[in-house]
Amino acid sequence: MSASEQVITVGHEPPTATGLDNTKLAMWAFLGSECLFFGSLISTYLLYRNRVCAGCGPHPHQIYNIPYTSVSSFVLLMSSLTMVLALAAVQKGDQRAMRIWLLATAFLGMTFIGGQIFEFTDFYHRGLSLSASTFGSAFFVLTGFHGAHVTVGILMLLSLVAMSSLGRLGPQAARKVELIGLYWHFVDIVWIVIFTVVYLIPSK
Amino acid sequence: MPLKQPVYEDYEAHDGPRHPEPRQYVTIAVVLAVITAIEVSVYYVTSVKDLLVPMLIVMSVIKFMLVALWFMHLRFDSHVFRRFFLIGIVLALVVFSVVLVTLLTRAPLPAG
């Protein structure tokens, strides 16, 4: 379907009280609530990160591998670039390029998740578990929930690719890509905060 | 309240706000990568230890804003979306402030 045909179809959308797309408004409301969710988890981590009793496992500064996490952060940042390039492609009516960029985004997301699984396994073998200390609980809950969000994002990206390949994305392809893109970028900015607060800012 | 037709800036050929071009997106990504490299470098520089936390926070905020304003299009889209997001951020900061006050005013938590 050409871009001009999409304009005609989108123009038949039902009017709204705000003059804004309701689905996009709902996504922003959801992301606003997610800010509060991750804000609570980050605050909890800050409260507990120095709470490690003797013999209860390692302290944060003993276990974090900053170069490794930096590479993971870079991978997730670059996935935001491929996501916006997918949006730019579909806005120009190029669904093939959109699929390539979406697959690249999903691949980078999977690389990040693979890195997180490796990190969790490494930490576990070095004595840090969900129940080893309150620091361990706070760390795994925060980063685990973030990883779960990335995983959901990957599934949505792959669904978009599958729907596009089957020709089922419909006339509002760009709108759908933009909504999932908002979610993906949000996951990215949460990691920007986590990377600084959890990994880079030194604990006592 | 009268109903209005939703505005789809990315499709319609009107003079309203538009999303950036791919070249601008790449520029923003390069800036983000450079800031991340500086963050990690600063982490290892012992001479700026006293300024480390403020520097890291400033760089994190810059990265946060670049992604939100450019990649999430808050710079170009309706202010209503920006307000929805800001409400969430403000609430998160309130929670964070409560935690800080708790840390400063209450007895230390037992190690565990």
C-alpha cells in the first residue's frame, strides 16, 4: 500500500475530544505509570544496596563488571537508533526496510538480554542471589523487571515483523510501529538511569 | 465538548510538526554513544572522584532527555504527551525524595 493510500485511510479515523490519537495518549499514560514503577524499584535499590551482612554474599563494588555492562548499555542505546530508523522507513511506506530495522532492534535487544542472563549467572556463582542479601534482592528485582520489559519489547517487535510479512499490519502500520517504539525507547531510558545509579555511582 | 479529527503528523502533507530525518537520528545516536564513553571513562579517573556523582547524574540526564525529546519525539509532538510523561517522572522523583528523607532521618536499617 502506498503512502498516499495510507493518508486516506488514516483520515477516516474517528474524531476524539483532544484531537490526539487515543492509542498514543494511552501509551504515554502507561509510560508515565511505568516511571513511577521503576522509580520505586530504583529507590528501593538505593535504600538497600549497602545492606549486606557479614557472610551474606558480595558487596556491589566487589561484583560489578563495568566494562561488560558498558557494552550492554551501548548495545541497548543503539537499538533505540535502529527502532527510530524502522519508524522512519515505515513512514516513507517502505515496509521491507522497516522489517530489517525491526529485526536489527530485536537482535540488539536479544544481545542485551543474553548479556544480562550471563551476568546474572556469573553473579549467582559468585554468591549473589535473590535471597543472599537485601542488596541481592533489590538488584535482581530491579534489573530482572527491566529485563522482563526488554523481553516483552522483543516479542512485540517480532510480532510486528511477522504481521508485516503476512501483510496484516494494516493501513496504520506507522502508528503501530511508533507505539511499540515509544515502549522500546522507554525501556532504553530506564536503563540509562539504571546504568548510572546502579553500576556507575559508587556505593559505600 | 466538540470532537476533533486526530492529527497524524507523520502521514499528512501539512505544515505541522514533523519527525526528524534518519540523518538526525544517527547524529543523536553518536552523541549518546560519546556521552556513554565519557561516563565510563570518568568512572575510572580517580582525580575527579569528588565530582564523579554530579558528573554522572548530569550526563545521565542529558542522555535521558536526548532519547525522550528526539527518539520519542516529545520535542515535536503535542505537549499533552509531554505532560503525561512528566507527571510520571515527578511522581517517581517524589518517591525518590521520600527514600532520601527516610535515609537521612531514620535509624540505619539492619544489614541483611
